[in-house]
Amino acid sequence: MDHRGTHVPDHCCLAVPEHTRTDPLETRMGLKLRSCAIAVAALVLAAASAPAPAAASSDRLPDLAMYKLMDFQIEKTPDHRRLLRYTTIIVNIGTGNFQAEGSRASSADPEMSVVQRVFDDAGGSRLRRTAARMYWSGDGHTHWHLRDLETSLLQRIRRDGDRTAVGEAGDRVRPRASAKHGFCFFDNIKFNLLLVGAPLDAFYPGCGTDSTVLAQSMGLSIGWGDAYWYDLVDQWVDITGVEDGRYRLTTWADAKNWFLESDDSNNFTWTELRLHGNRPPAVIAEGPFAPLPEA
């Protein structure tokens, strides 16, 4: 109790008014204030010596891009269709791996929902929901696929002076889409191993060959690419009935922006072609594409 009858707990540091007379109670309060000053000083020293809070981690994002289109050929099928075949290569030139993870509740479910694992510079990762889907086989290949990771479109080109019109409304030649929808992507092309974090050996070896699993992952390492060669199943655009002329074939990676990347502006490439009967298409011009590293 102080001299006015107020209790002062021993664990508190309260400001005590000065007294005009010296008595045992006043001496006790002086000792209490000195004890509080020592306690405050100890707290200040402890705070100064405590380690600084860890800096927030930052995402290391993938960057999907397309290498230039190539290996253009015309296939004439036994049922009299004409197919434009070509090779595409999707690459990851970002600072983090591209990893998609599918899951389903039961093996009776034909498809898996997909999340993206986003890595950070502290060695951790987080999961991000997407609208992408994985499914089994469908093209005669017994493995898992991610639907429409790539898409291609062939459009007619018309010249009007210096202006190029690609697939304008009213054009009687309708755009033709690629037949392939399922993509089993993994490290199979060493594209640019000079990028920071690029592994010398493939980290993602495949896309799963067990149709009964409830979870499946696939991915693309920094500096690696995934090729879809011209002779693969469905790696074509049906050009049956398409007249001769100039056309632009455009291919996109992640056209629907399902996945988080560091740059969405470089997800496509295009090539202008001259089609003439069943002759190999002539390359007239090429659009932007991911460059190979300088020698």
C-alpha cells in the first residue's frame, strides 16, 4: 500500500510522485523505482541483442515461352485429308521451376484438378489453385496429360499495301486449330543451361505411366524445354480444303493464363507460311521466339 492506501504490485513500474518527507515507506518506493529502471534497461538490452526478423521470401517464378516453329510438312492421309505437321518446343526461361500437380478423390474420376507449386528464394514453396485439368491417355500414349498447355491456330494472311490482315472477320477461309490437346511435358531439351538455377541433368523425367494413381505431378526445369515433334500423334492442323496462299501459324503456351509466370508477354510465337499443294510449306517470316544462348 502507498501512503494514500493504493496497492503497488511488485511487478509493475509505475511513476510515483515525489514526497516531501522521508519515511520508511518513501525509502521502499525509491528502491522500487530503481529496480524498475534496472528492469527497463535489461529489456532494452535484450531487444537490441535479439535477432532481426527474417526477410519475407520472394517467389521464383517460371517463364514459359515458345521456341520457333519448324519441321513443316504436308501429310496426305488415306482418307484424302491434308495435314500441316510441325514441331513445337515450349521452354522455361524463368527463375523458378514450372511444376503442375494433379489430384483426384478416386481412381474412378477421369480427370484431376491441378494446382501450381510456386517456389521461393528461401527454399520453400506454396500451392496455387488453377483451372487446368489433367487426364489419362486419350491420344494412344499411356501417360498423363495436361489439357491445352499449348494451342495453335492457322489464319489466312491478306496484304493491303503495307498492312497485313490476319484472319479478319468476313474472311471466307476460317481459322484452323491444332488437333492436339493433351501435353505430357517434362525435361527433354537442354535449351539454356546458362540460366541461374538451371540443372545440368533433367529433374522432371516424365509425366506418369500409372493410370490408377490419385496424384500426379509434371514440370519443366529452369533452362529446359519440352519438344513435340512433327510426327507425334495429333501434332498437326487439318488444312483439307484450304486454298493455296499465305498463312500465319501461331502457337501459344498457357494461352488461358492458368499458371503464374514472371512474364506473360512472350508466351507465343508465329511463322508465316506459303502453302502450295502438297509441297513442303515455304517459311516467309518468323515472329518473336525465345532465343538460344549466345555461343
